Amino acid sequence: METSPVRVRFAPSPTGRMHLGSGRTALYNYLLAKRTGGKFILRIEDTDTKRTVPGAEQELIDGLRWLGVDFDEGPDIGGPYGPYRQSERKEIYQQYARELVEKGHAYPCFCTPERLEKMRQDQQKRKEPPHYDGNCRRLGQADAAARVAAGEKHVIRFKMPREGSTVARDLLRGDITIENKNIDDYILVKSDGFALYHLAAMVDDHLMKITHVIRGSEWLGTFPLHVNIIRAFGWEEPVFIHLSVFLKPSGKGKMSKREAADALKDGYSIFIKDLKDLGYIPEGVLNWIVLMGWGVAEGDVLTLPEMIEKFDINHLNPSPAAINFTKLDHFTGTHIRMLTDADLAGRIRPFFEAAGYTVNDEILNKLTPLIKERIVTLDEAVEMAGFFFKEDVVPALEDLIAKGLTHEQSAEAARQILSTLEALPDLRHETAEPALRALVEQTGLGAGQVFGILRVAVTGQRVSPPLFESMEIIGREKSLARMARAVAMYQSNS
Ligand code: GLU
């Protein structure tokens, strides 16, 4: 197991929304840093200015903070190896590109887009895989340098060795061997002077003293190129770990945009910000994603400190993981029950407010323990307990008709419930419940029928937190008034 302090980074491109995959990559990096007493760095890889989406960087930062996956160095907090935004490091990459050219590991390429297009078409006709044909690789160094000095438009390409093979080692997958002739002369710096990922990330990982690169498996294809770049500079190689991919719930392929939108209709999402808005809690989301690719026992309930304590990169699992939203519900519910009442009250409060309720703290604190065992997501608190903040509730008449009883029988039961309650000195749980149970005995009605009518009358809902505790919060006066109103409703509708 890794024990010396690591330096790891989460290096997202701000090109879209922060999804589960990004969250998990960040989390694994964070856990390794915390496990070893190392540092976790956020680096924004925004060299592809055309793909940069306004607001995406902020969503990433907000997402990390919400999850509690805090970084030690990053664009908004700085650190000793900044800047942490690649768009602010353009000159650094150019300098390292020049170094590679001088050492003979890279070369300027002056090929025009028209020439490259024709080359591509010819290759297609010959059924060859697309690759650069090496035209400018053959130019003399002095010649090329003179053309660059004269201001001729060019890109910088990596000069891949043509002979032999490259062995790149992934901690989970072992050695990956590829024939060098199958690796293209990739572009490192574009004609606008911006470096591409292949150069920028390798340079930054070196300068930022990154010891472990934990990243998505989409980089496995160009992994051999990356180690060649690092070796061309003569730098030490970090440990590489390519994580598993996420598959859609069926396990067949990746989730499409359309399927992601469909999930949202069912109250699920693959985007971190949405999960927050849907009432999931970070503890549940973390527990869910941490197990999608880590071989601790399935079903393990883990808090962030427990994850840190148990985390071992050698036990990460590279095989694909299917997204299972049922497990997200399970872990969220489980972690909600682990919160203190005060903590939970503070978290459900904004959901009531967003639904338009004026929240009374005394009531909020009383209702919280009643719903804690019953909600899966925070927003369910509103549906279940919003009535506590209403001055009045209006039950639907059909809900007042108990299962198995007629309108008349329900009305009669309601009258008896009302007179039983009215006769009591108070409506505390200990007083009201035995009296109503006695009524059940005496009338031969079902407990479900009696309690059901009372529940609908005083809460306005068929499903509510425990009835007697709820009546205590509503209070004697309001409870009796609501019961009386229900009695009147049967009459005026019969
Ligand atoms: N910017 C890359 C991405 O978002 C980062 C890959 C890496 O971690 O090196 O996929």
C-alpha cells in the first residue's frame, strides 16, 4: 500500500457539467492524498478555449465543496505551483515544446489544412488508419527553425520513435505494450500557440510534482504517447491509474444525453449539482460513487473519514461499473438516518423554503425526528411534512372514506373519533392513542380505518409522519377543529 505522502490532482476540462465520473475521479484522488497525508490539487484544463463552457469551472468547484472533497491547491485558492488554470500557463508549455524541438523529440509542422485533408482522404482510400505521414518530420532542423523565425504558421508535433515498442505501466492493468509505429506524431502545440492535453498535462504533472495520476480510462489510448513525452524530457514517471468507466443502469453501453434526461424525470441524475437539488446528501452520494470501482465489500456504509482510513489504490477495480440509482437511494436514506436531528433540520429547511413555506424553527425541530426514518431524499420532507407549516389543510373527501367503509360508515366513525378526542383532557400521544384503541375495540372497526380517517382529517394527507406525534405538534385546538371540519364535510356531501 502507498504510504509516503502523495501529490495528486483532479484535472477536469470545464467543457460541460460535473458528472458522477468526475466526482469519483476527484474522490479517489482526494482519498489517496488524505490516506497518505499528501496534497490534492485542482487543475483546470481549459486550453481548448472553443470548448470551454462559461460557468463550468464554478460548477466543478461548487460540486467538490458540496461533496466535501476539498482541494489543497487550486485556481481560486492558489498554492506553491500555480497558476492552476492551464489557460494561464501558455508560455510555460511553449517553452517546454521548444525544449523538445531542440532535443530532437518534436518538430514544427507547416502542413496546411488542405494538404492534411487530402492526406486523410488518400489514407481512407487506401483503407489505412488516419495518421500524419511525416512530411515535416523530414525537414532539416535549421531549415525548420528559419521558417518558424520568419513567422510561418505551424504546429509542433511529437517525433514518435518509429522503431521498437513502448511499455506503459498502469497500476491496475499492468504493462501495456504498443508498437511505436502505431503511435502517431501527435500535435503538442496548435498553430494558435495553445498546447494540447498531451503536452500540457505532462508538463504540469511534472512541474506540480504529481506522484500519482488517477484519471479516466478514455486516456488509455494515448497513454503510450504520454509516457514517451515524459521519457523524452527525461522526467520521472508518476504512477498511472486509469479508472473504470460508468455504464448505464442496464450495463449496456454508456449513458446517452437522452437517457440522462429520462433519469431526471424519475428524480435521478448523473450530474452532481442536480443530485444536490434533488435532495440527495453528499454523504450518500460519496458512499455510492466510492463503491463503483473500489473493492471494499459491496453494501458497505462508509463515512468520508472511514473511506480515508480504508482506502487502498491497489484495490481499485478497472472493470466497468453500471450506474444503479436504487443504491443511491439506499445510501442517501442510510446516511440521512445517521445525521443528528439538528443537522438534518438545517438541511431540510431550504427545501421547505424553496417550496414557499415560512419555516417556524420550533415546529421544524419537532418534525425532524418524526420524518428522519421515513425519507430517502431531503425534498421528501416537504411532501411528507409541509402541512405542519400550513395554517389550514383541506382534505379531499374521497380520502376521508376509509378503505372497506361506505361514506355513511366513515362519517359515523369520524363523529365518534371527534367525540372521543373532545372528551380527553389533552391530546398527548399517551392520552389519545389508548382512547382511540378503545374506540376501535368498541366499534369493531379496523385500527387502520379509524387512524386513517383521523390522519386525513388533521394532516390533509393519506401518508404522514406518525399520527399521534404529529397531532402533538399541530396542537389540541387545531386538531379538534380539523376533525370537526371533516365531520361537517361528510354531512354537506352526503
Ligand atoms: N482534462 C482531462 C479530462 O477532463 C483530464 C485528464 C487527466 O486527469 O489527466 O479528461
